[in-house]
Amino acid sequence: MLLAVLNFVVVNMCLKFLSHLPAFELVLFRALLTLVITFTILKAKKINPWGNNKKLLILRGLFGSIALTLFFYTLQHLPLGTAVTLQYMSPIFTLIVARVWLKEKPQSIQWFFFSVAFIGVYFTRGFGDDVPYGVMGLGLISAFFSGCAYTVIRKLRVTDGPMVVVFYFPLVTVPLIAPMALMYWVTPQGRDWLLILCIGVFTQIAQIYLTKAFQTAQVHEVSIAQYIGVVLSLLVGFFVFSEAMGPINILGIVLIMLSVGFNAQWSRKKRAL
């Protein structure tokens, strides 16, 4: 999960450099590159790309497509801090959905760890002034569908491998998003193409490791590690984009690191019993 988070941070950094391109177009580029790379790997390894549990695979692709498109939309219509804060509700939604669907039961203390981590997210990013509530609602919907997608990935562990699960994400996304992308098309220029290629490559790596994480361990053991992405994003913003970082941001980083560390330690002890 940590490897997945690291690669997603690189992807988000590239997206920030490409903020002049429409969100739908960026989603399409990301999906197309992932589709080509994944299909090539599956063919090279002689793995059936169509998988076994097609209904769940399509559902994973649909949930992921909705979540990704809404997240990119909120990035362009909300302050960055607000959009990121809303998206990091997804681990909490993942816990809730997994509790209902998969009957996986985190301990009460792990709910506490998740709550502390989210408070840390709020301290590092916060909510901007004069934020449209409608767009905020879309951000929460994006986080909810991310949680649903991660739960489906966990469910698919007994029928399909990580690469097949990754393949279905862009397979569903491309036909859904292409009409809107073409409607608002802006042709990339110069270094845009290199950044778009990086988005495709690093997304591929991130999706593989994220899928492996959710298929290997229970949701409450690994999903909290996604909050490390907030810490890394804050550091990237400070060192790469010269964004301000004050004492309250540092407090948020400390809270996130402590909650992730204690949750990992608790999970290891519980597994050893």
C-alpha cells in the first residue's frame, strides 16, 4: 500500500502541472495508457484478460470510473486542500462498506486510529473559504465510490489476480469518459505529453500494488496507510510548488504518522495471536 501511495503522489504531482487541461481529458489519457500497458502485460504472460467474476470486475471498473472522474472534477472546482481532504474520506468509507459487505470487523481502537488520521488530514489541508456545497457533495460521493471499489477488489481476491482487476478499471472508464473528453478537448503541448506518459506509467504501478494490498490483507489493516499520501503530498507541495507549511500542518503530519504506525503495530499483534 505504501508503494501504491508513493506512486499516486507522483501521479497527482503530474496532474498539478497539467491543471490547464480539462479533467475529463486527463481521466481519458490515464485510462487509455493503463489499458494498453495492462493488456500488453496480460498477453505477454498469457493470462486471460477477461477474468472469471465478470460482474464484480465490471462493478469495480464502474465504481473506480465514477470516483476518479468526480475527484478530477473537484480538483478543478475546489481549492486543492478541500478536494484532497474530501478524497481522504475514502479509507473510512472503505471500512464501512467492508464491514457491511465482507463482514470484516475492525476493533474499536482502529476506528479511533482512523479518526485521528482524518483529523490529521484536516490539519494538513483543511477546507477553503466559500466552498460550494454541491461540489463538496460530489467530493464525498467520489470518496464513497472509492471505498466501494476497494471493497470489490478485496472481494475479487478469490477469483481474479491483480492484473486482471486493474485491466477492468480502464476497460470500463474509456467508453464512459471518451464522449465528455472529446466534447471539451484541448490538445496537449510540448512537455504535456511527457507528463501524461508519466501519469500512465505511475498509475499502472500504483494500481497493481494497491490491488495486491487489498487482496492480501484485510481492509482495516492496509487502508489507513493511504493517509501517508497526505504527508507526502504536503511535502511535495512545500519543496516543489513552494506551498506554505506551518505548525498546524506539522501537527497534522504527526497525527497521521502516529495513527498509521499504531494501527500497523496493532494489526501485527492481532495477527500474531
